[in-house]
Amino acid sequence: MEKVWHLKSPGSTMKTLNLGTIKEQKIPLPPLEEQKVIAKILRSQDAEIANNERYKESLQRLKRGLTQDLLSGTVRTTNTNIEVPEEIAKYG
């Protein structure tokens, strides 16, 4: 680590933190190359989260559409022998 944490406390515990105390703190930082690796991993995770959110939104739109079709009678469910994919069936 390049930097060291220094805590300046007048006693054994700090009941409050103020901006001046926080500004004085030294926070340990990993070397620049390690920071770059960490940033790359975090960007990758952010992209995965964004993809999952878009997928969730598309499923929610699909559900709303299917629900509307069923409630309006556009789609009938008289055939009870509908094949349900395994990944959906596990949710009941």
C-alpha cells in the first residue's frame, strides 16, 4: 500500500466525526495498476447490472402484455396441456 491510515483522535473513541477530522484522514490506496484492475472489474459488473436491468424491464413489459391479453379475452386458455419450460416451472 502506498499511503497509510492516520487517525487523530483525542480519546479512545470518537462520538462524532466532523468534516475537519475526516479531511485529515489518510486512506490507504493500492498501487495504480491494482486500481486499474479494480476499476475494470467494477466497470464489467456495472455493465452486467445494466444488462440485467434491461432484461428485467423487457420481461416486465412482456408480462404486462400477456396479462392484458388474458384479461381482455384476446388470448384464451382453454388448452391446459401447455408445455412449460423447466426454468419457468421451477418457480411454480
